[in-house]
Amino acid sequence: MHVPEKRNRKAGKSLRELRRPACALLAGILLLPVAARGADTATLDQALAKTSKSVERFWNQFSSVTCTESVTQEKLGKEGKPEYRQDSVFDYLILMSLKQDELTVEESRLLQKSDGKAKNLPLLTTRGFPTLLLVFHPYYLEDYRYELDGEEKVGGRTLTRIKFEHIPGKRSTSALALRGRDYPLDMKGTAWVEPDTGVVRKISAALVAPLDDLNLKVLTTDVIYEPEKFPEVQDQVFWLPSTATIEVETARQHWRNTHRFSGYKQFSVSSDSKVGK
């Protein structure tokens, strides 16, 4: 997530590179969950093994497609009512790689259309949220704590809930970009996972505690993944981002950004995400 800037220049084409961390989030301190033991540990290990393998597939699948990204940026007033809204449409492409124990994410947006009367209002810029599920990638498994949180029926299917929480001082998927510097951040949240395949259907995250030194009171984010099929690989189902919603509040400001991803098309690319011991 980037610090809001005054919207006083015309929008243009942009290419944004996010170097480890994979997405821009915000967080505070850590509340450690109770470690599972015995049979619970084995169950958690099995769930994490399936989920991390699924996320490795996502890594390769998401790096092999392009899509249309529609972004709605809203400045909210009292009681969460929109004061201003701007809609933009981009050609979207993301490339991920893991070389020499360095994870990189390159996110490209090519502006196609922007609507909304220009106003001298600060809007929130958010990037990288489709890759929030990388908290389950093998690269990060030692940097988070995980805990099973029961099951829940979603759309007629029983899903497993897995809680996650970043360990302070470890590598993080999340950062605040401020004045040219990235600040790694602690995050906690929940993922809804298919128990047999490990596919992440939804993931939510939020601040553990306000960041008073940055005047940041609240951040919440929800990302939903849906199945896509392509003629070139009819034997595979790609679980790709559908929507990502982010809300941020400071003492005086409230923003909400909604990213929608559609029109996926596949192209040929090679992206190896194997993690050695």
C-alpha cells in the first residue's frame, strides 16, 4: 500500500515493481496463537502441506495469464458514505520469480481508461493484493505461525479455516511504502481452504493493532479467488483472483479500494518457485 498522494496530475501508463514483499499491507504487533500438539499438529501439517503445494501452483498459473483489472478508489466520509469515487481500467500482468533465495514480484498496469472528475483529494494507492495468499508459499512457511480454526460452509462446500500470523523480525509478504522506503509489516488473518486440494478460496487480513506512529488506525483486506479454465489446458483449473477489497482509516481519513479481475487470457511463460531446504 502506498501513502495517499494528491491527485493533481493526469493518469498515464505505469509499471510498478514490488520487490519482496509481494503485496502492500499494514500491521502492528504479534499475538502468538497456542501451538497445536499431538494429533492436531499432524492435521495442521497436512493442511499446510496441501495449501502450500496449491499456492505453488497458483504461483505458476498467475504468472502465465494476463487480465483486465478494474480499480475503484473511494474517499469515504462519515458513516462510510462515499464522498468521491474514481474508476480506472488497466491491462494487468504479474510476473513472479524465485532465484538465489530471493522472491520477487513484478506487477505491470497499463492504463486503458479513467473516469471521475478530477478533485484535489488524497486517494489511496494499493498494489499487489492478489498475491496475499503467498503467506502459505513454502518460501514463507517459517516466517508465520499457523493454526487450524475449524470448518465453515461456503457456497455449499465445507472449507477449512487456517489462521496465520507473521512472526516479527522474519520475512514478510507485506510492507508499507513510505518516502521511498519499504517497511516490512506484521499481519494476521484467516484463509478459507478446500480440505482435499488445498486451494485457497478466500483470504482476509487486518492490522493486529493500530500503528499510532504512522497515524494508521484500521486496515482490512479481503481477496476472493474463483476458478478459470483455458482451452490450451482443459485438464487444469486455474484458481485466480476475482476481487480484492481494501479499507484503510487514519484519524481523519477513510478510504476503500476495490480491485476486480476479469477477462483472463493465457500466454506462455516459465516461472519456477521451488524452494530448497
